[in-house]
Amino acid sequence: MDQIVKLAIMAVGGQGGGVLTAWIVDLAERNGYAVQATSVAGVAQRTGATIYYVEMLPASDRLPVLALAPSEGDVDILIAAEMMEAGRAIMRGFVTPDRTTLIASSHRALSVSEKIVPGTGLADSDAVHRAASESAARIIVFDMEEMAQEAGSVISASLFGALAGSRALPFPDDSYRDTIRAAGRGVAASLRAFDCACAAAAATSDNAARTPLPDLSKPIVAHPDVPDTADGPATQVAAWNDLTLRLAAYPAPVAEVAHLGLRKLLDYQDIAYAADYLNRLDSLLQQDRAASGSDHEFAFASTAAKYLANAMTYDDLLRVADLKTRKGRMQRIAQEMQSTDATLVHVTEYLHPGAAEAISVMPRCLGLWVEARPRVVRGLDRIVNRGRRTRTDRLPSFLLLYAVGGLRRWRRSLLRHEREMAHIDDWIATASARLPTDYRHAVETLKIRRLIKGYSDTHSRGMSKFARVMAGAKLVSGRDDAADWTARLIAAALADAKGDALDGALATIRSFARQGGA
């Protein structure tokens, strides 16, 4: 019994868990081991989490009876194709400090439960890393997904390499390579990923410093330091330089956020729109200074710089079409699909606009005219409100979306833009009015804007929550704990999509008002 090696693989759909299991089975048989593999499919979380389980031992003249599934505290090697799968293995008791070697990729494949949270629903990868350090006899953790992509392969190859480098199985490296060659598909790329991961795992010793996990709380900004428009006419370069020079007069906490905001506004629209953002921010910074903002590290202005940029870059049909037809998107898709020049890649966009979206991108006067006529709206909805599958790898569909994205130059004349700007003005005015008397409450008022995102139904739900939280913040205005209550309302609104937590928090605040406490 002591000779049985028990290995479990935790993987989600599309990560090659089945391929990795087949490789391990072939590897064991090549080295004279009796081996058995099973798999237990999970529920439809992401695309389906699956536990692959392998037991092996040196072959003999006796037929072994092996288990069909892993048991708590009885796993020698645990391979997790993603960081949260490692966490789930720890929670289920598959990882123990007396025997388990844990091999995990530090990258994240976000779960549905993380994606549907209105706010930041990301699980804490650092907490899983700490738990792994305490729960496993030995851990090997680095970004195997990125390593595989750089090699032009998939993560199963780098996980196989990490297993070899861990020396947890008594098989030579060449035997692993022979297994990959015998599979006969993507051999060269798989061997590159295998060799890189094998070397990285071999360099990782017990309790050694490991590759730090990526900071998932910070969005990845793909823009270069100098925007693309800097390659255009000299006037564009001069205008951009003028805007960035104005940031030199800003306090450091504000300038850092404002610089990112400028780049975002320029990418979204143009230089003039970015200048409008900075003009608004100039006024807010002046108010912050008058309210002794230096005592608060200019939290009001820096918060405004963040959420004003997000508010001014609202999502609409023009933005969606622009992003889907940008230069380099097809190359990025091809890279993610690991296609070659000999591979045909079909790109299908799923679109489902409604009458409201169509009206929002009409010129102001036309949009108002249509909205005032319910029969026209119903007729328009019958025309546009249907699901569509559009192949943007084909020229006609691509040109249609490209034309829609090109309408952004007229965005300022559209009905949606007018309403967004009016909404921004009201929100900023409310926060500014609270600034002289309650600095913290003014900052929290700015943060309410984080509830609004997306377009169509997602945008409507966000607007509804925004209005309710703003109303609740008004009820507590003037109280010493107004900022704390507003922060609680924001947290409640972000806690669940249905809004039950927000309803409870608002009910509590209304009870204050009825009792004369607000």
C-alpha cells in the first residue's frame, strides 16, 4: 500500500485536464507501473470544474484494486490548473502538510460568482497562496498559463513540466518528453512549455521564495505612455503635451490618477474631450484646496479624478463597435486561439440591441421626437430588438461595425451624451455642496458613481442603484456618521445583484428619518 502514488488534478473546462491525465497514465505505463485514472465532473461552474484522479504503483503479478476518487488527507500530489482550484482542493482536505506536493498555476480564470458581483468580486489569490504554504508539505507555484502561451502551447504542457521538475514521481525527464512525442500533436510547442516549466519547478525548493502573484486588484492598462495620437499631426502632440504639463501643478495623489484619466479620455474620444475632463478636474481641485484638502491628502480631488474619468467614458453602442473593430483585435484573438496562418478563425459577435440603445445614439432632437411617440418606439423595437450573430471576420459585417464605431466623432451631439453629461453635472454638484461641511461625506458621494457601468440592462440596473443610494445619502446628510452610512449603502449595493442588502440598509436609514434622527 505504501507504494501507491495518489495524484489528483483540479482543472476547469478548456485547460486540458484530460490531456494531462492521459499523459500521466502513459508516463506511468512506460515506466512499468500499473495505473488507473478516473474523472469526476463538477457542476456547471465556469465551463465545468473536474477532478481527475490517478493512482499508480509498480506493476507485479498481482492485479491491484485502486480507488476511484481522492479522499481527504490521502493525496500525494495535487495539481491545480488555476489558483482558486488550489484553494478548493485545500478546503476539501486534499492537501495536507505531512505528504502533499501542491503544484499550481498562479494565474486566474475568473469564476461566474466573481464576475456577477456588481463591484469587485475577485477572490483573494494571496490568501490561497498563504493557505497553500501552511497546508502542503511542498508547494510549486508560478504562472504556468503565461509560460505555456509564450511557448505557443497550452497549460497542460507546462503543468506536466512542473510535475517533472518537482521530482515527485520517480521517472526521468526524457520519459516525460517521450510521452509528449508519442501523443503526436503540437509536439514542438508542448516540449518548449514542458522544458520551461520543468526548469522553473526544479529551481523551486521547499519554502523558497516563489514568483509573486499578480496584483489582480489593479486593472491592466494597455496604453503606452505616449498615446497613439502623438504620431499624428504636430498640433495633436502639442495639445497632449499641454495637458500633461498642466498635471505638474497637481498634488501627487491627484496627478497620478488624472494622468491615467487623460489617457482613458483620449482613447475614448479625442484631445478636446480629454481637455474637458481636465477643466472639470481643475475646478474640483480648487474646491478641494479651499476645503483644506491637503489635510486629507486631497482625497476629494483624487477620487473625482478616478470616477469622473469613468463617468465620461460611458459604454454605448459606439464604444462597443469601436473596440470590436480596432487594429490588432484579430491578431490578439488569433494569438489567444494559438492559430497559424494556415488556420481559419471565425469570429462571431453576439449582439442584442433594443429600442432604447438605438434611440440613445440618435441626434438629440431626433431621439426626443422618437421617445415622445410610443407607437414609433414599439415599431423600432420590433425591428432592432432581436439577437444577432455577426461574423466580423467577414468584410460586410466588419465594415458595418466599423461604420458604427466611426460615429464617435459625433458623440457629443447624441441624445445619450447629453443625458450622461447632465447626470454627471448633478452628481458632481451634490458632492461639491457637501464638501465645505463634511469632507468625508463628499468623498463618499463621489464613490457612489462606481455603481454605474456597462450599457443596456446592466446600465439601467446600475442607474437605479445609484439613484437609491444617492437618496439614502441625502437622508443621512448632516449626521456625524453620514460618510459611514453612505459607505455602507455603497457596500450593500455592491453585495448582490438583486439589491436585497441595499433594501435592508435603506430601511434602516428611513427608520432614522421617521424617528427624527436624520
